Amino acid sequence: MSLTAPLSAHARARPDATALVFDGDRISWAALDRAVSRLAALVAEKVPKGRGLALSLPNSPALVLLVLAACRAGREAEVLDPSWPQATFAGVVERLNPGWVVAGLPDLAFAAVADALDAPATPPPLAEPSPQLPFYVGFTSGSTGLPKGFRRSQASWIASIEGESAVFGLTDADTVLAPGALVHSLFLYAVVRGVFAGATVVFGPRFSARAALAAIASEGVRLVYAVPTQLLMMLEAAERAGQRPLGGVRQVLSSGAKWPATETARLKRLFPDAAFAEFYGASELSYVAVAGEDAPAASVGRPFPGVEVTIRDAAGRRLPAGRSGRVFVNSALCFIDYATGAQPALTRLGAAVSVGDMGFLDAAGFLYLVGRADRMIISSGRNIHPEEIEAALRRHPAVAEAAVLGVDDALRGTRLAAVVRPDGPFAPSAAELIAFARAHLPVAKIPRHYAVLADWPFTASGKTDFAGVRRAWQAGACAALS
């Protein structure tokens, strides 16, 4: 079965029910099935087998319809970020060598897309594509060089959907909100998962906390996908507006970064009937672990259904519970390869893959992450993961972001330096931060040197660009805190 096979069944069973909602524009299941079939015939005609359909489009009906059409045609949808500089766009397209590039379309309603692209009015039937075929290339928001494209098969997303359905369930009675950019695989997956299950999916042109809250209320949203930053912005917007609790939501799913457990009570006030869960995963691995409300706060949960997680040392030997090492994942959810020829820090051990995360499993099978292998700092002979220090510093009320660097030191070889972005007009002093850190960290992990960086660099997915912070440090752009 392919990812779009259930679409025709939904169209036959509930032809007039709403399938997708974009900024108030709606399309029924029957109309969606017709539009995807027309566009799939066009994609099959324009894109030779083995080549891809490159899409450089903002969130829009056209983007979703063309992704589904490529899937039905057995072609690869290569979802490029339309905000890339022209040089980046050109470099990625040169690497991908797609059969067709669609970019710069005007704003089109669902009903207008197929006609605007001259798709055949009466499309010929297409053979059902193999689920093992590549169907999607997404891109990581790397800080240097071209973005790295990761290639996924239909089968890997079907396995993700089946595993998630076993944990949470999703039916044609549900409505799903995908509030983020579809160049982020989480939100594109949310759309495809909804279509696969026959649920109504609501998405918009860009993330807006107010718009997301309004959509939840007006569309009867039952399941919300979001990253922690979006959820926190929704909480703030709801509190400013005096928003009444949104009791219809039954599930909130968070991914992309660790959810701050201190904010769960606020989340429960806004969504009193919703179960909350967060996923840990990676672009190359898909879902790895899921943490429900009963998971230890510091863990990222237990392995996702169908996923085997092992912890191994540098020699590849399996480590017992409680011992930290590289996190290896073996599952049918993993990616095929890198579409742009890039080979980031990826380690394969038989069928198992590690993307460089370090962690350990406890005796109950919960996974804990301690950092990245490529960010580990060796200072005075100790292996130090900066992520633990950054998390502690972010707990200070005057710190919005933190990045810990290893800088050259004649005595220690490397010393710890922390760069912070203030949460407000004033930065805390170095003495304040050291005193605060003492309550949360062992002495060996407390940085003694602090600086502030006002123009904080972020990746396209909204995470701290640590390489950018290091460049700012090296360029003297960080102001020392006394």
C-alpha cells in the first residue's frame, strides 16, 4: 500500500466531508482525490522515473497537492525552503538534478491549482507505486555549506504512521492542526498522516499563535502537532487574551526539542482534556522515543513502537543500563540516504544507525540524552557535554538562550566559556551566573567566563546555531560579562 492509497477510499466513503483547510479555504475528499489524480498524471509526464519534483513553495494548497501528487505518481517530492538565498537554491537544485522545478507560484486556492498547472482534466490511471520507492527529500538546517537533504521512502512514513497510531490513534472523526512551516518534516508529516487516516487537517500560511488558537476553537481541533516554542507562544497569547480553556483537544504532540517540564501545568490549564506527549527523533531516524506524561522528566521516553535503541561505546560494544555512550537506532522508519551527497556525522553498525547523539537507558527502558558526540568538550581530562550546562543556565530568569564553548587554555587545554542571550534589557553578571550554576551543576562543569551576544544566531528550524555563536566569539562580537 502507498501513502495515498487510502485517499481514494476516503473520497468514496465521505466525498463531501472536509479533507483540508488552509486559511479558510476548504477542499472535500472527493475534490482532493480528483486534484491529486490530475496532478499526479502531470508529474508522471514531466518527471522521468528516478528523478524528483523540486518544490520551492511557501505553505499553500499547491505545496500539499503537489507532494501528494508526487507520492501517487511514484516520484520524489523534494521540498526546498523558499526563503533560501538564490545561491543556496541553485546549489541544491544542481545537486538534486530534479526532473521538474516548481517555484514562484501565485497564491492559488485548492480548486485552482490543477488548472493553473495545466494538469489533464481526465487523467489516465497510474500504477500503484512501490512503498519502497523514495518519495520525499527534506533538508536539515545546517549552519555551514549547503543544506543536507535526507531521503525517505513511503514505507518509512507508513511505519511511522502505524507506530504512532498504535500509541495515540487517529480516526476520520478527528481534526489535526499542523501550525508550522511544511519545509519542517514534522508538519508535512502531520498533514500526510491526517490524509492517510481520513482526518481533517488544518494548516496555514505561517505560524501565528493567535491564528492557531482561533483554528483550534473554530475547527474543533482534536490533535495538535507543535514544537515547544510554538506551544509556549500559544500559552502566552492565550493568557494575554484571557482565552478560555480549549476542552476539545484530546492530544498535544511536541517534537523538535525538549519540552520544559516546568510549563506543563500552564499547558494543562489551556488544554485541560488533552494528553501530552513528546517525541525524540531525527531527520534521518524519524521517531526514536516517545515520552508520555508518566515518563521521568529528564528522559525522552521509551523507544517508539518497532524501534530498537541500543547504547554502544566507541568500539561498538553494547553498554548496560546506566552507562552513557552513542545512541544507535534500528527500525523500519530510518531514511534511505542523503540526497545531496553530504555525509554528516553518521555511524552505521549493521542495520543500526547513530546520528551522534549520546545518552543512556535506565533499568526501566527510558532513554536519556546527555549531548552530542560532536559537541563534547574535554577540559582538565573530563568529558563534558555542554547541553547539560546550557540547560542549567537557561533556568536563570534573565537568560533566554545559552551556548557553552570550549576555548583554548594553556593550563587546562580547553576551558569552558558560556555565551548568553538575555531575556530582557539587562544581562546578569558573571558572578550571578556562577552563583546560580553552583545550585545546579558540579564545580567542574561551571564556566568561569561569560559573555553576552545580542544578535543571537538561529537555524532555520529556530534552534541555536552553535557554529554561529562560535564564529561570533572568534570575531570578538561577544561582550564579556564582569
